[in-house]
Amino acid sequence: MTSWENPSPFIFDGPVPPDKLIGRHQECETLRRWVRAGRFTALVAPRRFGKTSLIGKLAAEAERADRIPTVVVDLYDVASITDLVIRLERAWAEHTPHRLRSRLAETLAGAQVGVNVAGSGFTMRLAERPDTDPLPALHTLLDLPAKVAAKNSRVLVVLDEFQSLVHVDGAEAIIRSHAQHQRETASYLFCGSEPGMISAAFDDQARPFYGQVQTFRLGRLDPAELAKAITAGMALSKRDVTAVLPDLVAASEGHPQRAMLLAHLLFSQLKPGGIATAESLRSALDAALDRVDPEARSVLSGLDFGSRKTLRAIAEYATPISARAGRTLDLPKTTAADAANRLLRLGIVEREEGSRRWKLVDPLLARWLRERYATRSL
Ligand SMILES: Nc1ncnc2c1ncn2[C@@H]1O[C@H](COP(=O)(O)OP(=O)(O)OP(=O)(O)O)[C@@H](O)[C@H]1O
Ligand SMILES: [Mg+2]
């Protein structure tokens, strides 16, 4: 087992600091170009593909190389306009660089809407006056790029977990009404993980941002880059995984978090100076399946019966409508086709580019289904 003195170098939980990111140079450069051009951009990727990590890298590079400060707002599960005000206030307090803080403080103090540069104003205001209308504060916060950006410069506003806003009536329209007048002073990056919800926000004529946003899809990690980074991480802590590296990388299918989890679990099988064998990789994969067990069950329990069967069909046969899966799982083609589209919108499955093959986004969920509920010999 890993000891506390020698923790695994592979981060498998939460955002990765910019200097620890594997790859993503190209992605960061492209996003920086779009940011400098003042575009509205949607950064879309399945869960745990590294969106928040990439935002951290983009923020660091935009500040260092372009002098563009980045305000990152976490909208996860935002519940109301009041909640949105609190998130925005905290984001500005946390991310405004030193050189702009006095202008921020002045602007907020002048507005007299309860928000402050420390990020705690609005919750204090609510404690004093629970019936405070949050709208004036929201307008003030959304106006900040125009008020605070330095001359001939701009601010990047990142709205992470943008899909959560769908539950807050009117919020998207209010944000758009400010953003559209800030082409000279702000760039906006909207991030989200459920393809269905993101395309609904930007491709639906009835929604405020319809047709105004350019989409950037964050893909899997390059196998060669992954292999290099894993070898380096192992070597640093005196483990040699050369013999199983191709199988480890193949098992991760380039899924960033799954790759790091598998590397961590393989690391945990080895002592310093240890050399990985097929058996250590097998143990790491078993440990990974144990670890994803509760999550896999929770994903399945959130799906209807037809979708669960379709997911199994895709995991085993790489298509929702295989004749064998249809017979074995009692899955009619029409049910499978509808369910496959639902799973696609939820970001649970995807279609491989340029081929007819379907696959699960999460290689460990696919393996779990294939091993726990096999209907064909492995
Ligand atoms: N470029 C990368 N290099 C190394 N590991 C990465 C990279 N991108 C993502 N990861 C792995 O994925 C995990 C999740 O990263 P992150 O939180 O940035 O993803 P996310 O897409 O924002 O996830 P969520 O959808 O849950 O918000 C990290 O803990 C790390 O294990
Ligand atoms: Mg994230």
C-alpha cells in the first residue's frame, strides 16, 4: 500500500494545478485566441474530462501572457438569483488581481447594493434584511467587466457548470443583456458537461444565447502523452511500469480522470523499486472496479429500464441495436434507438468519429458492465 510519506503523484480527484496538467497546450492556446478576440465560447466535455483544470491553466496563461484577469464563477447547482449573486460576488473577490482591486472596491462601494470586495457583503446584507431584492446586486456584478477592466484590456468571465442556470428563471437573459454590451471589455466562457443541456442553451431559438456562442469540445488525452506522463510520474517515485504501460493506457481510453485513477491504483500495488507485471495491472483494474461500484449503481439507478439495457448493449456490442443484444436482453430496436439518443444527450455514451461504433464515455463503467453482467464470453 501507499504510505503517507510517499503519496501517489497522480491526482485523480478535483481540478489539477496548471503545472501538473498532462497535454492541453493546443486547447489552451486556441481558447486564449478566442478570449483575446472577445468571443462567447462554450467549453463542452463529459464529466471529469478536465474542464475546470483547463480553466485554471487558461486563467494562469491569460493573466501571465495577455494580462487578462479571469473571474471563475462556479455555478454548480445554483438555486436562485440570490444564490447567483453570492456566487458572483465570491468569484470577483477571489479572482480579481491586485492591480484592479481598488477599482473593484470603489465600484462596489459606490453601487450600495450590499456586495463588497471581500466577497461576504451580500450574505451579511441578507442576515440584516432577509427580504433584500437581489436584482440590483446582480446587475452591479454583471456590469463589473465594463467598470473594472483596465484601459484597452478585457476581463475573462468563466461560468463553470453553466447548465445549472437552466433552473434559475430569467438568469440567462439577464446575463446576456449585460454580456452583449461588453464586447470590448469582456470575454465569456461557458462550461458544461451534459451535451444535451449545453446544446439546448445555445442552439435553441427560444433561449437568450441562441446562435451567439462558438463551441469548443474538449476531447480525450492523447495516448502517447498519457504514456509519457505516467512513466515520468512512476519513475519519479522509483516504480517501473514499462511492461504494462500499453495495456494501462488502452484501458483508460484517454479518459483523463480514469487514466489518473488507474495510474494511482497501479502505483499503489508497487513498492519503491517495484516493477509492474500483468498481475499488478489486473489487481489495479479490480480495485478500480470496486471503487466505481457505488457510482456505477447510482448511474444505472438514475436511468429507466430501456436505457439500462441499451447501455449494456453498447458496453458489450459497441452498438445499441445488435441483433444478439436485442435477443439476449429483450431489447427492441426502437426502444434501443430512443434510449441511445437519451444516453447521448446525457453524456453517458458517445459515437466514435467517422465510424458507426458507439461507446460509453467512461471506460470503467463499460468494464464494470461487461464484467459484472456479461451476456457474452469475454
Ligand atoms: N490534463 C489533465 N492531466 C491530468 N489529469 C487530468 C487532466 N484533466 C483532467 N484530469 C483528471 O480528471 C480529474 C477531473 O478534472 P476536472 O475537475 O478538471 O474535470 P471537470 O471536467 O471539470 O470535471 P467535472 O465535470 O466533475 O466538473 C482530475 O482530478 C484528474 O484526475
Ligand atoms: Mg469541473
